[in-house]
Amino acid sequence: MREKGRSFAEALSQAQALGYAEADPTFDVEGIDAAHKLVIMASLAFTMPLAFDKVYTEGISRISSEDIRYADELGYRIKHLGIARRTDHGVELRVHPTLIPQRRLIANVNGVMNAVLVSGDAVGSTLYYGAGAGAEATASAVIADIVDVARTLDVRPDQRVPAAGVALAEQGDTLVLPEEEVVTSYYLRISAHDKPGVMSQVATICSEQGISIEALIQHEPTEGEELVPVVILTSRAREACLREAVAQIESLETVEGDVVRIRVESLG
Amino acid sequence: MREKGRSFAEALSQAQALGYAEADPTFDVEGIDAAHKLVIMASLAFTMPLAFDKVYTEGISRISSEDIRYADELGYRIKHLGIARRTDHGVELRVHPTLIPQRRLIANVNGVMNAVLVSGDAVGSTLYYGAGAGAEATASAVIADIVDVARTLDVRPDQRVPAAGVALAEQGDTLVLPEEEVVTSYYLRISAHDKPGVMSQVATICSEQGISIEALIQHEPTEGEELVPVVILTSRAREACLREAVAQIESLETVEGDVVRIRVESLG
Amino acid sequence: MREKGRSFAEALSQAQALGYAEADPTFDVEGIDAAHKLVIMASLAFTMPLAFDKVYTEGISRISSEDIRYADELGYRIKHLGIARRTDHGVELRVHPTLIPQRRLIANVNGVMNAVLVSGDAVGSTLYYGAGAGAEATASAVIADIVDVARTLDVRPDQRVPAAGVALAEQGDTLVLPEEEVVTSYYLRISAHDKPGVMSQVATICSEQGISIEALIQHEPTEGEELVPVVILTSRAREACLREAVAQIESLETVEGDVVRIRVESLG
Amino acid sequence: MREKGRSFAEALSQAQALGYAEADPTFDVEGIDAAHKLVIMASLAFTMPLAFDKVYTEGISRISSEDIRYADELGYRIKHLGIARRTDHGVELRVHPTLIPQRRLIANVNGVMNAVLVSGDAVGSTLYYGAGAGAEATASAVIADIVDVARTLDVRPDQRVPAAGVALAEQGDTLVLPEEEVVTSYYLRISAHDKPGVMSQVATICSEQGISIEALIQHEPTEGEELVPVVILTSRAREACLREAVAQIESLETVEGDVVRIRVESLG
């Protein structure tokens, strides 16, 4: 979408024609397919059971070309990421559109290509990149899996090391962090009437929820439009605080419609 | 300074070595020389007496390389401009550093070159550009003036049309707008402690003075520095309101030192 | 054309609709209108008679969007310039599309705006910029001329200084340099079959005419096209030598069609 | 070097201080260390014996900041790559500085980070990226190898699948392509006297060796320098032909010193 400036519907129908999209487009668009892959990788990485029903998923259909442009001006790309992260309070499992700094390698993974970024304690960040769809690439992955299985065929079952390193029965339960507890930065886009008071009201609401404003840009209203798009980058904040702040902003008289909100990850 | 990333002192001493700076550097640096030229042009443009003592002048010595960089990121160049503008309430006469959108021709006038931008009612904007200092260019201008005088030598004095089109005696008095009444946009740089509350306090102060915030960027603190530089672009506001807002911001406990403020002109 | 990526025909018909184009479009497109203005300015600058029939004019209708793009990659803009220059061998009078380095102010004069660049011996380069078409701007210029005439109304005719500084009768004849004698750099675009030999043949032809190659870029052939566009920037060369080189290049078996050629001026 | 504009010696001594450089710096600088890794990966990828003594290695000590800049202008980055590629005539094994198009992910791998790009028949290109030096990252890799060994401890030796998929004894001999037979594009930098003839001589030499010139840029001589740096990008050519062409170019009277040559890979 970003490179060709295409609308979402065009981009989707072309992806389907090329055989890259799942038969049920909501699998791609709503992040279901990414969530499937995320729980497998989280299970391997954190030795935890598959927990598909605990993944928070958010689709890309509400991302507008306006947001892609504003994110670009702020130095970010928008990617549909699945994120599994172990924290002191539980494992985060979430799939959603994400602003990533343009200079990160993963921000430059485009088209049919996919990448997995792994952050380990000693090794630091490593990244694995390849075609994420298409007949040949998928067939290649399936054959590779069969080869892996075949290699262990005459190994005695009790000598096989399970994929996660621990037998399933021995895996303890792992707490998945409820989405409201997740802490991230946010991109917010507010449609406001251009009155001096609105910025101060928004800043006060954010401040009361302990959210700091890192950047705020008032863009030109679109031709023939009265409402002013205001874009805000917040500091890291608990999701619950952010939801409360957004609800209060949406109830302001000087603000129209819903606040667009997209999470931001620095992946530093 | 911008192109070579030099400090102010270096740039000044090189300009003096090259013979570009006035003998008394404050003439350039504090805008006195520009004010001299401004009153002559304002007199010709608006048929008003020379009013040097009514020009508001502000020098460039407080512009830091930090401000040049932040302005650049926002799409602006900083130029030391003299501005004479006829408004309904009086003529503005002011010399000060000014943020100008990078895409304007006048934002790309560098080094020893100068330009005069004239906005007429029917002709629109016209611009006159040439060397603004140096022995040869100055000599050329002096000779051109002598040629102009010589051409009128044998014209009968009573037939000469005065430069301003009207005899000095017939020129009425022209109100020069006090600087507090001038309306412009502003670039503000605040050194703040990074607490969620500070943005909301600043936004509230601006709002109470009828000043809208067009953009606000919180930059990374410099290495080993605790204070966060916050850059704000304001809507157009009366100077008196802005001064009041700045005084209140400077008195906040979460803000340290003076607020840097530079006027912004779109020259659209 | 460059900014909107429009074709020549679209750009022309829009300019006509806006009242910017001359009634006879060839006046603009073929540079006739520019030639009219050029001879007036040359007459004032060099105290020479109006010499419209000696102006070399070349239109813009053959400039393709491909050339605009290739010029851009090399750091140039293409502008339709009228050039009058006094040389030791005569005055150059020519109107043609010209590649100008992007960093020059005059390369950034777009749309309906025009600029005149004057290079004097002592003053160096000066530039005069304003709207070059449109009802109001044209009316403003006409009124300004009438005011100038009116100011001299009661001056005794024998005391008037002629515009050129010298009475017409006293103006000597000025040699206009034939176009073949003019020395400039050139942008050449050749459509070649992709064979190793062609570059060496072209380089040998240029070398034999005393023309050095400053840059040579072989671009990708357009989709479904076999011919390779080769773009060359030459050193400064006499027009006659360049014409001979182009004729020989066009006669090569490995080259198809005409060589596109556009003059280059550094305006340094 | 590119990002900080540092000289080679500075960059090396800082890398040593940080513990990133091998004890014997020639291991890094001359590509010995990269060659070690290359033959292991080639052995796994192409089921061939380790063939360290057949690797062509070329160091980075002759890359100048000038070449980094010229490559940048042409849209390339210079990276020290190890390349193993199976061709119809044998396997290429070579380590050398390489120009890579800037838009490739691998061109944006900087600092201590390393990446391996694998092109498979069905899967296409995949890339593996991570820290290539440093105590913790190295320790992590060593531990991972030990874990892998431990996992196979109680597998019966005759049931283990060898790393390359085939027992060493059954591996046939694989022809390593002599460096003279390798076919790549080339970046050449020639120091020439600025005479029209030199370009035609160079183009003729290239043409006689079947080498086509894709781009040729004559740069400005450095201050106080008479020689003109001429940069050439060639089409793909056999190394032997290129060596012959370079020898002939170096023997031209109009050319001084050695021709700098760096291979170019599009990695498309």
C-alpha cells in the first residue's frame, strides 16, 4: 500500500489474484493467520502451551493512507506485527498494526516477504527473512518439515528431544498478560475543531492518566473539510490508561468521531 | 552556519576576514544595518518618513545550532529578515531571525547573497536577489546611484519626481505598529523536566492566551543532560499574548531557564 | 510538467485554460515570445539594435518525461531559457530548453513564475523574479510602464537619456554569433542496441571532434523495448563539432532514430 | 566507515578496542575469517569438502572514502562479502569488497551485525541476521552448538544424519571455479588526464574485451590535483577479460597509477 499508494481494497484483491492471500481474507486482514504462527513460536520460545484464544488480534482494515503518510513524516513505517514478549508480569501475545522506526531492517520488509525478529538474552537481536507466501516458497517449507521428520524416523521415540525442549506434560502454565496490562507507546489521530482550547484539554486528559506527549502535529484539514487532524505520539503507557484517555478525548465537544490509535514499538 | 555547521563566533570572524561584515559587528549581528535598509524601503513602498527609531530589532547571536537543526526537521530555514508590512492597524517594521518554509526561494538565499521580496496588490510576489556585501558589489551599487543622479542633472528641479512619488512635506504621518500588537506564528523551545504534567500545563497556558499549538515535538535530551528540549510551533498570535504565555511557562517549576522564541513567517 | 508528471499536451491545455498561454501557442512553445523579450533585454544590456531575426530559437515540444527524469537523476532541472551573452567573438542570442544544476535559484522557478538572471562585471549575479503571465501581473507591468513614461512627460526631449544610454543612431552594429560558433555543454540521449562496441564507437566519434564525455549512463530499456537509452553529458564544445558528432552517431548501425540533444548551462 | 566518515585505520583500532576484531587483524581485514565461514557454509550447501585453499580472498584495506562516496552516488553500498555460488562450470568461492544496491536489506547491515543471504531454488532468497562479534553473541553461538551436540548424544552413531546430509566419504569432488573464470560486473576508478581522447581509448579497450560500459562518471579533480577521477560501472564480464582490459588501461599514457576495481553484485 505504502509504495504504490494503493487503497486497501485494491491491495487485497491483487494479493488474492497472485495467490498470496488466504482463501478467507479475514485470516490475513484480521491477523488470524499471524496469530496462529505467533502462538507456535511463543510456545517454542517460552516453553508454554499453544494459547490461540488468548492472543489479542487487531486487523489492518482501519489503517488509512492518511495514517501511512503521517507515520512516514514522523519517521515510521506501519507493519502488521505479531508480538510475543516475556515480561515480569506474564507473556504478551498480540497481533496488530504497529509503527516501527524506518531505520530498522524489519521496517523495510515489503510485499510478500516476511521476517521474524528474535531478541535473546545473550545473542541480542537476530532476524530471519524470506518469502511468506506463494506456491513454491510454501512447498519448500513443507518439504523441509517432512525432511526434518524423516531424519528422526529411526531414532527411538523416548530419545527424541521434544521441539520445545521439554515434554508437553511437563510444561507449566504460563500467564498471558491481559491486553489492558500491556505497556506500549501510541500513535493517536484526533479529528478536532481548530480551537486553542482543544490541545490543552487533550494534554490535560493525557497528563491525568500519566501519559506524556512525545510529539503532536496539527495537520492541514483536507480540502473542503473543517476538522483538523491532530496526530500525537505518546510515551509508553498502560493500555488501560490509554483507553480511558481516548474515551475522554472522544467525549470532548471539540473532537469529532473516533480517535484512531496504533501502537508504536521501537524494537531498539 | 547551517551549511557548514559552524558556530556563530567562527562564522562571524570568517565574515570579517572576508570583508563582508561591518566594522562594528553589532551592525550586522544585531540587525542595525538591516534596519537602516528597511526604513528606506518602507519609506519608498508606503510613502512614509524614515522611522529608524521605531524599528523593532532582534539579533542572531542567540540562535543555536540546535534551533537550526530542529527548524530543519520541521521544514524551515532560519534567516535574519527585515520585514515592513502595511496592515489595517499600522505599518510593521521589524528585523529578527525568522523561520521560513524551506521551499520558498528566499529560504535558499545563502552566504553573502541577499534578497528583497516585494508583495504588491496586482503583481503578487516579486523577488530581487544579488550580492549583499563585498567591495565590488558595493562599488557597483554606489556607481549605479551616481549614474541615476547624473541622469537627472539637467532636469529642472521642480520637474523632478521625488523618489517616493510625493514631496516629503506632503507625506502624512504613518502609524508604526508597536511590536506588542504584531501578529505572527512562533517557534518556542522549552527546556523541561520530563513529566507528563508539563505538556498539559504548557498547553493550558497557551490556550488561555488564545494561542493554538500547531506542532509540539519532544526531542531526546542531550547526552548526560536531564532536561528535555520541547519544540512548539504556535498558531498566529498577538505578541503581547505570546509574551504573557512565555512568562508563565518560564515560571513553571518543571521548566528551566529561558524559553527560546523565534518568529515564523510563511511568506505564502 | 516535472512536478505533476503531466504530459506536454495536458500541461499546455491547462495553461491556455488559465489564460497563461499566448493565443498562438507556438509563441510560448517555440520560444518566440521569449525571443521577443530576449532581444529587448540584449539591446539594453549590450547597447545593440533589436535583432529578433538573429535569435536562435528551439521549442520545448520534444522534451519527454524521460529526459526530465534522467536530468533529475544527474542533478539538473530542464528550463526553457533565453540566453544573451557577450563573448569575444560576438553576442550569443538563443532560446532553448536548458539543463541547469538543481541547486541554482533559477532552477527552482516554477509554474507561472519567471526570472531574469543578470551577470555583471562588478556586481556579479543578480536575479529578478515575479509572475510572468496572468491578467493582473501583466496589467501591473503595463501601468508601471505608463507611469515611467508619464514621469518624463515634461522633460525636454533633448534632455531625455535614451533607454540604452546611447541614441539609437549612435549604436554601432553588433555581431551576433552564429549558432554553430556557440560553445556549450550538451545532454545527449541515444537509443542504442546493447552491444559492447557501441560505447566505444560513440566515445571515438566524440573524441575525434574534441568533445570529452563527462558522464555516460546506460539506462534500463523500457518494458518490452529492445533499445537501451544511453545518456551522455559532454564537456563544452563548439556547436558545429557537436552537430558533426551527432550526425555520425546517428549513422551508426547500432543506433536507432534521432539523438535527443539539450544544452547544459552551469550558470555558476 | 561510511556512517561516521572515519578512515580505515581509525575504524580498525576502535573495533579492536571493543573486542570485535580478531587478535590478528588480517583475519578480518584480509577476509581470512570470512573465508573460514564461507567454506563451511559452502560445504553444507553444496555437499562439498572444505576447500579453504581454493577461496579467492581480497581485503578491504584498499577501499578509500572516495570510493565509498562515488558508490553512494551511484546507488550502492560497499560490503565485505563472502560469496559461494554453484554455477554450471563449478562453484564460486570468493571473499572481497562488493558494491550492492542500497535498497537490498543486506546493504543495510552495519556495524557489528552480520547477515547470511541464501538463495534456494524454490524458496527464493532468505536472510539470516544477527550480531557477528562480541563476547556474549559468540558465547551464545558456542552454547547453542554444544546443545545441538548434546541432543544427539544417545542417538546411535550409525543413525545420525551427517550435517551435509551425506557421509564425508561419499561426497564427490566439486570443481571450484578458478577466479579468472568468474563472471561479475565491476566498478573501476581510473585517474586520468582530462583529454577528450582518454574516454574513447578506455571504451575501445573495454569493447575489444567484450565489456560493455553501463555508466561512466568523470568526477571533479580534488583541490590542487590535476588528475580526473573517472568511475566506470561495467556489464558482467569474465574476470580474465577484465584483468586484460585493466592492464591495457593502466598502460595508457593518459592514465596514472593503478585502476581501482571492486566487484558489483546485484543480489536481485
